[in-house]
Amino acid sequence: MALNLTSTAFEYGVRIPKKHTCKGEDISPHLQWDEAPKGTTSFALILEDPDAPGGTFCHWIIYNIPADVHELEANIPLQKHLKNGAMQGKNDFGKTGYGGPCPPKGEEHRYFFRLFALRKKLPPESANTGKYFYQAINGLILEKTEYMGKFKK
């Protein structure tokens, strides 16, 4: 069975609701996934906008999500350390936690939530920015999946 990421906030490939963007409450959407592949120790998630004018823009990094966790509730607190042991890195807005879609006026961008099942937990601070996220998970990926939404101001 392949790892599968879904959201109760919006369907794959459609518009992300305003409340999850800079034009609304700017809160993270609810995400859920099915069982982890055998050997999973933790999950890591990154939210990226590949359509950003300056190149791929990182909107959210959350890693060391415990292997027995299969969802992220909406409105994850904007703090480095979460109660379940997960950690959040800095987005390209320079802030810790989720920073919602915020494309230039008139442009529709795609936003990819990418979830990775990992064979090991990551050292603290190793995946703290989009620049280092992929380096930190390199060689540790058991399985990956993604979920995409769009937004236009």
C-alpha cells in the first residue's frame, strides 16, 4: 500500500481556501495520511511553491513527526517544538512554522505539500530551512507522497 496524503480542507489540484492563505487567517490546513511503510521512524513535510518569481519558495517545514502520527490538525501553532515531538523549521518568509500561499496579485501558483516517511529522526536544526531540508532527508526516505493545491489573489 502506497503512502497517501489527503486534506479535509480542499481537494487535490483545486483552490486552497482563503483561510489557509495570506489573504485570510493564514493557518495551516488539516492533512492526513495512511499507514507508514515498515521501518518508518518519523515523517517530514515541506510545503513549496515552485511557481514563485525567485524560484521555489518554502512555505512550511515540519519534521520528526512521530511514526504513529497520521495527521496534522489545522492551525498548527507557530512554534519550533510541538507537543508530539515534531519540530518546525523556518519558511522563506523568515518565520517559524506555516506561512500560507501568497502569490503576486493576478498570478495563480501551485502549492505542493510533500510528505516523506523516513527511516531515522533528523538531528535538531538539520532541516531548519528549505535549503537544508532535502540534504537532511537524503538517504533516509522510505516513501514519499504529495498533495497539491492552487491559489490566486
